[in-house]
Amino acid sequence: MSLLLVAALLLSPQDDLKQLQAVFETTAGNFIIEFYPDQAPNHVRRFIELARQGVYNGTIFHSMVPHGIVQGGDPETKNPQARAKYGTGGFNLGLKPEFSKIPFSQGVIAATLLPNEPNSAGSEFLVIIADQPQFTGKFTTFGHIVEGIEVADKISTTPVDDKQIAKERIEIRNITIRPRPVPPPPAPPPFSTETAEELSQYRLVMETSKGNIILEMLPDKAPNHVRHILRLASLGAYDKTAFHRIAPGFVIQAGDLNTRSEAIPQAAQKYVVKIPAEINDIKHRAGIVSMARGEEIDSALTSFFIVLADQPALDGTYTVFGRVAEGMDVVEKIAAVPAENERPKERVDIYATKVERKK
């Protein structure tokens, strides 16, 4: 590579690092990151320079913990015959630590270090799939995924050997550094403009491992809860979750996003917020669907329960937003699953929760 070409690849003083992003094109799909130049300017600059030079092209994600962490960026991984060296290359590029208080939350990109060598950062990096608060302030965070966390999560499930090295090659084909595109005008959140009458035309179809349950919405009684549930369901938040509570004769409960078998879609994440109660006059009888919450009345988040028998003690205390229209026999099958301290002994999957219009 000529010196002129190298110079053309390097950053200029005019580059606004905050306005750049990196598009990872991988054999498992694409994801996009943006940077933290205020907290880690040297790490950001070095990553961009390496990407523009093609250093990452042909490398693989060589180590991972399912739904937890992915590691990549080692030039040694370009050689399929050098598995014994995977994880040892690309270090000591003259980068000193730029530790910050940025939390190690889902989507964070951080520089990898050699054990007990704080100045050893180089081309290798970590992708955080699930929150890792124990790493905050111990590694340099220089970016975060803004699109495609699902792809990174998929990569994290690559089979590994007894040394935590990937058995399959998930390659980085290319990393393109480009200006951040001008964002389009913000669209209203899903199900934010419909009238109560229009909302009543939608229903939820829960596809479970015990059969389908169809939920009718009651927007005239709890319009904001109906919008909230339809919004989350339409964006896939409840897909690949499970019923986490079975209380025979009382309720079965679902909607805890901690039961997801994959990371929650990024489009849904910003709508996982507390919703104020909408207490109404619907009685908690068999088949009624109501929002679970903590001690605070306005603390409902995503979890909901289906009532198995009359529960007058719940009336006027929890927000009813729907009822079982079809599939009460499936509800009863789920209620019959053995449980210990109300925790199911077998996983009762919710494969998908689909929003449909009434026929």
C-alpha cells in the first residue's frame, strides 16, 4: 500500500467523529455502530483508521457467550489454519486507557485488553449483548450499536469449543465508515393515533407451546394500556418469551422480558416504559387480562396476567385491558403445568404474539 493511499485513509482534522458511523457487513447480517469520541477519542480514531485500511476485512468473531458477549477484530483469524492463535493478535497499538462511566449495557462496543496490561488495546473489541455492569470503568468503551443488535445477538449463539473459540466462521466482510444519515422526521409511535373504536378492531394472537390464545382488547376501559400492549406486541417484544408464573386457581402470568430467548428488538426497547394505571369497573373474572405491577400503582411495565377464577380482591386495584376471546382451554392447560413456588417446572413458550384485525 502506497504512502499516499495510507494518508488518504487516515482521519483528517476536519472529521467530526460524532457524525460518523461504521456499517459492519458480516456473513450473519449487518449492524451499525456510532461512536463516543468525547470519552474515547484515541480509540475511536484508531478504530476508524483500521476499518478504512481494511484491517478487519476477512476477520471473524472468534469468541462469544450466548446472548452475552461477542469478541472480534483479531487479524490472526483471517487464517482458518491458525485457530490456536485466535484471540492473541492485534494488541499493543499504542493506545492508553480511556476509561469512562459509560455503562456496559446492551450494544456497547469496547476495546479488548490483555490480562493485567491496561495499555495493550489494539484492534480487538467486545460487543456487549446483555448488560455487563462489572466491566464498567475497566475497559474503554468507544461505540455502541444503533441498528442490528439482533444480528449481534445471533452471532453470539455461534457454537464454541472447550476454549471458547468459535467452531464456525462468521466473517466481517467489510466495515464502511460513512457520515450519519440525516434522520427522517420522527414517526408517531405505533398505535398512538387510532381512536378507541379503531383500537377495538385489533386483537392479540398468542402462539404458545400449549396452543393459541386470542385476546380481545378493551380500549374503552384502558386505552393507554391497549396502545402500550399492541405497540410492544407489534414490535416483537413478546416473541420468544414464556409464562413465568402459574398460580392454580388464581392467575397465569406472562410478559416478563427477562424470559426472552433472544435480545429484545431495538425498535421495541424505547417503549418498555412504565404506564400509569387506568383502573376501571371491569371485574377480575375467569379470562380477564390485567396488567401486573409492583407496589406502586403506576409501575406497570410489560408483564400481564390472565385470571383463572373470580378474584374480587383484584378489582379496582389492577388495570383490566382485555379478555380471552378464544383459547380458554389453552389457558387451563398452562394453568395445569406443574409449578414450584408459582414458577413453572417446564418452560411454556410464547413463540409469537401477533397483532391482527378482527375478521
